[in-house]
Amino acid sequence: MTGLKAYPRFVSIEGGEGAGKTTVLNALRAALKAGGYDVVSTREPGGTPLAEQIRLLLLRNGGGRDPEGSDELLLPDTELLLMFAARVQHVRHTIVPALERGSWVISDRFTDSSYAYQGGGRALSQALIAELEQRVVRVRPGLTLLLDIGVDQGRLRARNRGAEPDRIESEADGFFERVRATFLQRAAAEPGRIKVIDASRAADVVAADAVAILASWRDANP
């Protein structure tokens, strides 16, 4: 991780579809605010007005086809570069300014998702992703909570939300199995930063575990 600056007050939440990231984010934010801390909660792709526009391009429905009606597909490499374009905006305009004024930042997804979704799911070069991370992102969370859940259970939860699946949510099970495997590989390689939480359990139990991990991390990094 040479060249990446880790911020102790930067926390990311990762996981596959239906893992319960929003519930955990809300619990972490509430716990920090109860402790008197200023908290910025955000998401990827997104987090700034321009990055949210890029999000619309990335997650639009219709199998990734051009919204103007042509047969032009959004290619995997384009997807990767758009993710990083949104991330650069997010880092420079939202994340780093908040951290430098002493706030905590909790992000629903960060660069680990690019390794998992574009690297694992799309089979793009992990080395390229690492180079982009080093050259243009240059920061990483001090703590990452990986909400791990089986693909079948997670996708069932996602379907039960009732929302129409976006372009990435519409991928086949094999794609999400590769995503999950890559997340777990990264957690095994970085156990000091990435803490795996069993997200197959009830939402309140998962949230309580996440808050406990954050509390321990906060106490060690005042």
C-alpha cells in the first residue's frame, strides 16, 4: 500500500448486494454523533454533484446501453474509469476536506469495490486498479467493514426491496460469486484494516457488531 495515505477517521462499508450496508452506515453514524463527533456519511459512486451524475451513467437500467437508444454498450474498461473519475471528485471535494477538518467520514463503498466488482466480477486487471488507486486516489480508509453474505441470500434480500435492479444488480450469480470471493481475498490479505462481519444474521445484530468494532477502533485512534 505504498503511496496511499490511511486516515483513521475514514471508515468504508463494503459488501455484495443485499448485505445491509445502509443499515450499518446509519448505525455507525448515530453512534459517532452520540459520542459528540461530526460525521459525514457518503456513498460511491457519488458523493458530489458531478460524481452523482457519473453514477447515473454507471447504474442506469437497460443492460448498459446508451440511453439515447443506440446499441452502444458501456464497456468494462469504461466502467472502471468512470468509477475512478467519480472517486477522484469524491475524494478531493468531499472526503479529504471533511477529514482535514477533523470529521469522521463513513462511505458506502470505496476502492475495495473496484477491486471486487471490476477486478473480480469483470475480470479486469487488478494491477491496473492498484495503479489507478496509487496515482489518482492516493487515500484509503483506516477501517473497512466487509458485510459478508451468500449470493443467494443477498440477492433475495435485494429483490425483496421491490426496486427495479440497476445495471450492475442485473448481473448473473456467477458475477456476484466472483465479487464475493475477491472481497474475502482482500480481507484475508489485510486483516488489520478489513473486518469481516457475518451479514446473514438479523440486521440489528449485524449493526451492533459493526458499532462494537467501530468503538474499539475509535478508542485505539482518538
